[in-house]
Amino acid sequence: MNFIYSNFLEALAEDFKRAKKEILIITPYVKKEAANQLINQGRSKSKPTLNLITLPPGIEYIDGATDPAAIADLQDAGFTIYLLEDLHAKIYMFDRKIVYAGSANLTNRGLGIRGELKGLKDNKELLVRMEISSTESKKIREQFLDSATEVSVPKEWANNIETLLGQLDYVPISLKYKEALDKIRNSLSIESKQVKFLKELVKEGKIKSFDHINSGMNKHAFKINEQHVVKVFRSKQGVHDNHTYSYQITAPTAALIRQRKIKALLFILEEDPDHFVSVPSGFLINEVLKKEYQTQKNKDWQIKIKRMTDQSLWLSPAGRNESYRIPLTKYEDSFIIKIK
């Protein structure tokens, strides 16, 4: 364990260069110069997977704590962008083995970059560099990455915000925050992958309509065709190799399925996003949500869906040998809520 009190950028850049598989940056605030300096100084020949978790549009986007252009630049550099409400942690994780944790945001003052801030005092920051176990890295990912919403930031996003703020007369600013935030949130086309997926289903005529359900159903619940409630699942982060996709069904979601409040689960096949499986609640109750398949630690259900060489699809619950497989092909690429 190493306590770092200065030269944060240099330290992070060195581990950035050495990373071979994955870099995860968790920071509430992001500034353009800090982001670009870290990218430029830490370029890796190995081309690891790059992920950024930050706050969604809020007051920070108005008062200058975050530069929307910085988020756009990071996306252009290959980062997948995730938004997480109520984020406060500052974590930089490399290859799930090295972690920097502390107080430093990915900002000029957070990393001690003078840049445009010459004449201002640096923040009093601390980062602790440590090696962590696979169990600890998994906990970090579950706490932050699995709870965040992945978004694709449009190229014009940063310019849209600057234009909107330029049109607002928010003095005194305390009285105009809500007006500014409403305009930003209503004008930007930042959508989760689940929403984009459902829009494609509407376009293809596989469903007629969908509405997001904001409460009582946890995340990513939608009402399809104005009557059927479903949840849309993406493969767990970093686990969709060799056409095998892993998903987690939590205990609260399982309870809603058993109560028939959720009619089906739609599983997006990550490496082939034009394809999905619509699994009815009755099928899940009969075949998957059994006590013997429930994990002891988290009391959830871990399942894998695998595409075989003959293009058939099979489901395997955790807790059973992989030779135990349930056929799913008949539920592929159609919106189905009843057992076939």
C-alpha cells in the first residue's frame, strides 16, 4: 500500500500505460484538460477495455465542476461512459489488480494540474495505491459498474449544453438551477442501451410501444404494448465470452416474477445485439428460480445463455453442471410472454 500526496497524474499514467486488459475510472467530476492529459500520457499499446463512471447531468454541468466536452473526449478515446446517481467515490482501477482510491477527481485541481488554473492553490488530495484481490475487484464492479447506466454520448452533446446555458439568464443562479437542468435533461438524447434496444424492436415491428417504469420495479423495467411489464437485461460486465452470456436475477426481481407482476425477462445477447431472448415468467418459475440454484452469498440467481455452433441457444443455471442445459432457441428474437 502506497500513500500518494502529489504527482497524481504521473502515477496514474504509469499504471495506465501498463494496463493490458481493463481500466475503470470512477469519478464524480471530469475536466477536459485532466482527461486529455491522462489519455495522452497513459496511452497503452495493449488497448485495454476502458470504462468511465461519472455523475449524470446535474448542477455540476452548470457550475463548471464537470466539462461535458471532457466526457465526449473520453468516449472518442475509446471509453465506455456510465452514469451513476449519488456518486461520491474516486477510484482508478487497472486490470482488476491495482487500485487508487482517495479524494482526487479526474480534474485539474484533483490531479494537481495547473493548466488554466495558474495562480490557484492545488487541492489537498490523497490517493492510496494498493494491490487488490479478484474478490475485492469484483465487489468494486458490483458496487459501481453493475449499478450504473451505460450511455452513448452524441457528438453534439457538449455543444448543446453550452448553447443551452448561453441562452439562460440564470442570475441569481440559485433560482435558475432547476430551469437549466430541465432544459439540459430534456434536450439531450442520452439513452441507456436498454432503451435503444427497445426502440429497435419498435422499428422492426416486434413490439408496438414501450414506456419506462420509474418506480416499484427496480432498474430497466418497461411496459410493452401498454400492458405487459418486462425487464431488459444486458450481460454482466466483462462476462460475455465465446458466445456465452452471463446474467444476474436478483431476489426482488424474482419476487416480482413469482407474483406475475413481471411477465417476461428480455436478455440482450451482447456480442450480437440484434438478437435477444424473451423468457416468459412461467418458464423462469418452472425452470430457473429454484431454491437449489440460488447463490448462498447474495441470494440471487446467476444464469448463462450459450450460443452453440449449430446456432441453438441453451440456458444453464449456476449450481448445476454445465451439461445441464435448458433449450431457449424457441424464445429467440420474438416478444413472448407465454410458455411454448
